[in-house]
Amino acid sequence: MKKLKRIYIEITNVCNLACNFCPQTKRQPEFMKLETFNKILEEIKPYTDYIYLHVKGEPLLHPKLDEFLDLSYEKGFKVNITTNGTLINEVKHKLLNKPALRLVNFSLHSFDGNEGGTNKDEYIGNIISFVKEDITNTDTLVSLRLWNLDKDNATNIKRQRNREVLQIIEQEFNLPYKIEEKIEPGKGIKVSDKVYLNQDFEFEWPDLEKAEDKNQGFCYGARSHMAILVDGTVVPCCLDGEGIIKLGNVNNTHFAEIIHGERTSNMVDGFSKGEVVEELCRKCGYRKRFN
């Protein structure tokens, strides 16, 4: 039986921000129903133990997030959540002490899309407050992300903008060093018990309008992970945010059929031979990280 390291489940494609690094979806705004989520969990259980509640959209917006977490625990899943963090004060009671919750990723670079919202100090302060409460009372891990570096100015503009955030983290966790002296792009550091920080270069989402790379290549999409969009569409990875590579739909086809389906198999077999079968994959810059 094919076992995946993780499956992304998009419980909503609605977001409260409009960040320039994350293209807005053209799909119909939607929130997944608890009944649909339950059906998905039943079908994917033989194939993974870890689920991530995001693709596009902000998962903390879902009004039944706490029920989703409870159901995940009941079914035996460990849950990872990636959030922009702007709503953490309003919904932290839905996250704290949830045994299913394994990891919360805070995309701190999302502040750039929060114009007109809370100021940076308040934004980071709310997140740090949750983190401290979380690590004191639970085993949930926290990752603080600044994935906004530019290869051309990684040591200048973007890093200067991040310095304020890093300084707050240094002060709040009483670090005896400057984070910049320890961290390297793509590598994380431990800033406290159960709390990690990493900076990385900003990546571009794949797009059919981009130039095509016809060279040989490899990717773990559909091999180590897959994603299920809010409308039930199954895609090979979390970067197919528009559902271009439709492997099937759990609303009318069992996940077992989809994961062993012809299009899925052709894609995985192709990567095994260095062949990039799908057009979207040939227009994905992230895939080049594995070449």
C-alpha cells in the first residue's frame, strides 16, 4: 500500500489578506463541511498519519476549526496548520490543548499583506503571546517563518525589513545572539523549547502562463504528499492551488482509486525516470530545488 508522508486538506480557500507572494485563487469561495471532512479522513486513513489544513486560504477563518481538530484526533491524525497569524487572538481557544495539533507554522512575512490591519508590534506580539502559552501548556511545536528573501537582495532590503521582527523574537526569547549570525536561508534554528525559526527565499507559484522548462526533473508531488482542495479535487501537491492537475475528486471517486489512478501513476513513474509529465510541473520553479 502506498503510504504518504502527509496530505494537505484545504478546509477553506478564503483568506483575510491579499499578499503579493500568494496569488488569489480564482475558485469559488468555500468552506469545507464537517461531513465532507469526516468522509475524507475515513478514506485517507490507510495512506497517511499526518494532515495539513491548508493549500490556499486561511484555516483560522473556518468557524468549525476546533471541531475539525477534535475529529482529526478521534480518527488518529496529527495535524499541522499554516497561518498568517493575524487572527490568533480571536481563535487561540480553538487551538490550545487540542491533542491532534502537532505543529503551527506562522508565516510572519504575511504582515506585508496586512496593510490597514494591526501594526507590526501588535501582530508579532499576539503571535508570541500564543506561542508562549502554547509551549507552556502543550506539546505542540511552533515554526516562525520568514520566507520572503530575494536572491538578489537577500542581505539588503528584505533582510532589513525582517530585522525588526527578528529583534522582537530575540528579546522575547532572551536570545544571547543575533539570529542573523546563526541562521542560513533554508535552514531553521531553535529559539526556544518547541519553537523554531527559519528564513528562506520567496518562491513563485507554478503558473501555466510561465515559461516551460523541458529539462529532465524530479519532484515528490504525488509520491510523498498530495492535496485535497476544498471542493474535493485531489491534486499532487499544495502548490497546485488552482486545481490544474486534477487527479480526481473525492466527492465522486474514492481516494483509493485516485491515488492509484492512471494520471497519478503516470506522473510518479515519470518523475522516477526524470520525465516531467505534467505541463504545470514543467512551469514550476519550486520543482528545481530537487534537481
